Amino acid sequence: MMLGVMGLAASLSVSAQTIDYGSFVLDFDATTDFGAPTADFSGANGLVSLSWAVPGSVHLAVNGGVDFAEFVLPSFTITASNPAYRLSGVVSGFFGNLVFNEFGESQSFASIDGEIAVDAYGPVTVASDLTRTTTASDPGNFAAGYFSIAASLPFGEFSSLSFSNGHLNLAVFGTGAITAQPQNALQLNFVASPVPVPTAVWLFGTALSGLAFLRRRSV
């Protein structure tokens, strides 16, 4: 299993960029159309959100036929490098919303896959269809809506988390299109919280401060 994690790191090393956020380090594939992520630390209780904007190149349009498209998702590894912080879950992810439009009896589909490794466990292959939400429909003539997916896993505390070999798969049968919007995102959420100072260490520090205060008074 450890070899799996080492393999993920090796696959990143050729084209990876590294960002040190203080509480953790992010290594990610910089060659995909998704570019670099943004980080949001404003969540409560140390919640961190990493988000990649879904590029406009994520698009598939078909006029009276069948076509498929595959897009490479960014691989990344999150590593706890600062002993003053711990990483934990529940770890959650989100991808969406990809807008679809269908005409006549057409159908469209979207799915996602990849490999996840946590510490010495994995990589484990994951795959799922995106959830289809219809917002407008005229049966037999027209349908519109969006594709998205959200998932969470209770990892507890972890030292490293990796995602690799990920793909977004789109398919249209008939006449229609699936298109990314500027607000679409690939998002990962987890907790990076300070390690609590043990009570004994806190009391020891308080005692030292008291001794220093008494010494200053006696001088």
C-alpha cells in the first residue's frame, strides 16, 4: 500500500507545483486546463476549501450524432508538514455544475473517476455518475439542467491525502451540449486545525512565567 502512495508522488513530480500554506503543503499537477487552485481558510473550526475553477474547454456539443469527451482532472497530494497542525475529516468533495441542453429525444451523461490514497492505504479506484438535475423540460422537444456530484468520507486524522489519474467523462446522444460555466468548481474540503497544547505543558509554561515574574520583583 505504501508503494501506491509513493507511486502517486512520483507521478506528480514531473510536472508538479508546490504551495506551502503553513498548516499543510499542496503538490498538484500544473499541466491540466484546471490550472492552480485557490484556498479558502475562512471556514469554522479550521475548515479549508481548495477549489479549481472548471475551464471553458470542458465542453461537448453534438448535432444529430453520438460523441464522447474525456478531460484530465488535476492530480494532487496534501501533506501535513507542520507538527503544530493536524489534518482531519470528514473530507468532502464537490464537482459542478455543468449545464446541459438536450433537443428532441436526445440524452446526455457525465461521470467522474480517479484514484484516492490516504496515508499508507490505497490507491483505491473510485468512479461515479454525476447527478442529473433537470430545471426545464418539454418532453420530446427540450430538456435543460445541470450535472454535479458531492461526496464525503470520514477519514478522521491523516498525514497525507492524494488524488490521481482522474477524469471527467461526457457523452451526448442526439443533439445537445454539456458546457462548463465560469462559476463551476472542483472542490475539496477538510480540516487543518492547531494541535492542542497538553495541560501539563501549559501548566509548566505558566509556572516558568511565574518564576520569571518573582525573580524580576526580587531584583
